[in-house]
Amino acid sequence: MIPENWKQQGFADAPIPADIDLKAEIRRLCREKEAIIMAHYYTAGEVQDVADFVGDSLALAQHAAGTDAKIIVMCGVHFMGETNKILCPDKKVLIPDLNATCSLAESCPAADFAAFVKAHPGHKVISYVNTSAAVKAVTDVVVTSGNAREIVESFPVDQPLIFGPDRNLGAHINSVTGRQMVLWDGACHVHERFSVEKLVELKHQYPAAKVLVHPECRGAVVKLADVVGSTAKLLQYAVASQAESFLVVTESGILHEMQRRAPGKQFIPVPPDDSTCACNECNFMRLITLGKLYNTLRYEWPEVEVPADVAQAALRPIRAMLDLSKRLTRG
Ligand code: 13P
Ligand code: SF4
């Protein structure tokens, strides 16, 4: 029985024994329960270090679709857990803290989005993966920042398109494809906090640094980028590039994997414009801690649930994305 106060808090709030090696215990529980831990690049470094698989949103969905584990523990935000549950309805999908939501997904309430879709007859609906299952259920194809451009371009040029919920990513895709998708007016509070002023200041300080920008940032920030892309694309570029230093304009958790993969290079996190802290962190991703991960495995709770009818409707556009992505990368 899960105690009432845990349910209210949204995570398993059991004390962590002081004398255990937490990482070793987490790995032991994974073996015992045939569980895998998947983590997004924005989670804390120690969470990424204990995971079986770390990736961007696209890779996480692809990995979930192919796993034979009995339990998936999603160290990331809630929509990522939902995507896994939709792809693997027979598996137990756990998330260490149910409060790990996403401001971008929240900026698009399902009922309002359904009304928006209805108000644009004849439009195909493209939704960013950072949406609730209920929004995906009224979508034709889901995209991530890793495949949005290719998927948008796969539609005939005269096909009217709706893109939601991120107005920044949508505007970026419109500008690189020449499309005029109708955009939902949503945004991520973390990426909107980057400012041109701070970035220009840092560019003067580090003139040789390449600027890596996630497309959830505002257009004026994206314009200053050397590379714009998903977390995986920014990481790949940083590792392969001849450059020695990089200004990183996305959530600072990604620096952990950048530093691990390219230890000799310098990665400078660009801070948010509205605070004195050095890094721009997603408060939702940071809710995922090693202690909560341990308790989640111990108690197999909290579980991610998606109502069957919503899951069934949301599976089609997620599958459409995975199929298109596979076809498009094969060329
Ligand atoms: P990626 O798909 O690039 O990993 O981005 C996920 C996300 O939440 C960005 O804020
Ligand atoms: Fe959502 Fe923004 Fe956090 Fe990404 S960084 S999970 S878009 S709130």
C-alpha cells in the first residue's frame, strides 16, 4: 500500500538508509527487477551516470520502443514517461517524481489545442513531443527537435500545417523550410530565459567559442548560433568539432555528457538573463534525484498511467514519427 502522504507529494518519500552505496543498490534493483533506467541529458550528472541509456527525446522514444525490460524507469519529465507508456503499454513505466512536468507541455492544454485544431480545417497537425498524451491524441505526427525539419519537409509544400506548442521551434522550422505553419503560442520557461545581451557579452569574452543553441530559444538568440539543434545534435557537434571552446545555450545538464565525451574541451554554460546563477537549469528535471530513483525502484512507484483511449489515439502520431524518422534517415 502506498501511503497517502506519498500520493500527495507525488514521490516515494521513504528514508534512504545512510549505510548503503546508493548507485550500487540502484543497479542491483535493476538487475533483480529486470528494469532499465533511461535518462535525459538534462538530468543531474549522477542520475545520468547510473542510467542504462541517456539520450535526447527522440533517442529515448526509440530506445523505449525496442526494449525488452519489464520495467522502464524514466528519469526525465512526465511527457517522456507518457511516451514510453504509450509505446510499451504492457510494461510498468515509473518516474521518480510525478511533479516533474514541463512548462512547454503545460503551455498547451489539451481542450484548447483541440479547439485550435478544429478552428483550422484542412490542416495537418504536427506536435512537438513536449506535449501531454491528450494533445498527441489530436495530432497527425509528433516531432522532436531532432527530426522536426525533415518531418515538416516530408509534407507537400501546399499542405497547410499547424505546429504546436513551441512558438520558437515552430518559427525556426518555418524560417529554415520556408513553410508558413500556423503556430501555437507556447514556450519553455528555461529556454526563454536566455537573452541576446548575455550571449553577446560572452561571445566578446570567448571570441573563439562556437555557439550551440537549442531551437526552443527565442529567434534573436537562435540567430547568434553556429549550430542549432536537439541536445543530441549539439553534443555530436561539440565532440566532432575542431573548436576547443563552446558557449552552451540550453539546459546546463547537457554539459555533463559534453565534458565526459570531450574532456579536453571547454564548455561554458550561458546563464539565464534574470538571475545571478551561473547555469540555466530546468527545475522539473532537477526533481529527479538518486534518492527518489532508488525509492522508485524499491516500491515500483510512482507509475505513469495513460487512459487506454488516449494512449491508443496518441500511439498513431508517435509511431508515425518513428517510422518517418527511420525512413528519412535511411535517405
Ligand atoms: P531534446 O529533444 O533536444 O533532448 O530536448 C528536450 C527538451 O525538453 C528541450 O527542452
Ligand atoms: Fe520542458 Fe523546458 Fe524543462 Fe525541456 S527544459 S523539460 S522544454 S521545461
